[in-house]
Amino acid sequence: MTIPHRAGVALSALVTLVLVLDAATQLLAPGTLAADMAATGWPLDLAPLLGAITLACAVLYAIPRTAVLGAIAITGFVGGAIATHLRLGEIASPPQLICVAIGLCAWAGLWLRTGEVRRLMPLAPIRA
């Protein structure tokens, strides 16, 4: 296992851990999110659904055969969160920056650990 591959596995594990912890909070202790949910205009009774979606994204991303689908789902999910904060005028707020970081780290981890993704998304021109 090369150093870039190990870095990709570590980055992907970090993204998965963050998403699982977030999902656990939404599923097991939604009351702790009451103020944040109210501030963004989301009803608290949607916290378990959001937790289930977050957990599904993490599981899809953690399984190598479905990791690309998981990365796409994570991108969509954090994109919605980014849009929510943008709608509230919270440009470059900590929650918005965390969502951007999660999305970037998800794709960076996948790129580093998966040759197929590197071939689809090369950082340098492909030589014939």
C-alpha cells in the first residue's frame, strides 16, 4: 500500500467517522440540535430523517464497491446544507465551511485510494 493510498484511506475514514457521529446525534439526541435546526428553518422532527440520510451516505461511502455513489450522495447532502446557510446569508460561516471541507475530503480520499477515480479525474493531462 502506497503512502497516497494510505492517506486516501485515512481521509475517507475521517469523513465516514464525521458523518456517522453527525448521524448518531441526529438519530439519538435530536434535542441537542433544536436551536440549530430552528435557526436554519428546519423542523426538529426532521432530525431523524436527516440522520438516516447522513448514515446512508456514510455507509455507501465506506463500502468500496459503492464509494463513488456515496461520494456523490455526500456531495448532494452537504450541498443542500451549504445552500441552506447561503439562503440565510451565512456566507463562509463555520457550518458552511465544514460542509465544504467534508465534500472536498470525501472526493480527495476517494481520489487518493481509487485508481479508477484518478483515471476519470486526472490532475494532469493524460498522455496518449
